[in-house]
Amino acid sequence: MKAKKAAVQSKDRDMGAALRSIYQKTVDENVPDEMISLLGKLG
């Protein structure tokens, strides 16, 4: 049972690391000028 629990915890850690990496890449991505222009027209 301990091996199964350790495997699940390892998968959870890997999933968390992957999600944090994707989130950080999204946050670091530049917003295209066209999108900024469009948002300016809405406000």
C-alpha cells in the first residue's frame, strides 16, 4: 500500500510542477499590440 501511495504522491508532484510551469509561461508571455489596442477601444 505504501508503494501505491508514494506513486500517487509522485504523480501529484509531477502534475503540480507541470501546471506551475505552464502557468508561468502564460504569465511571462507578451500581449500582442493588436490585443492591447482592442482592449483600449473597449474601455
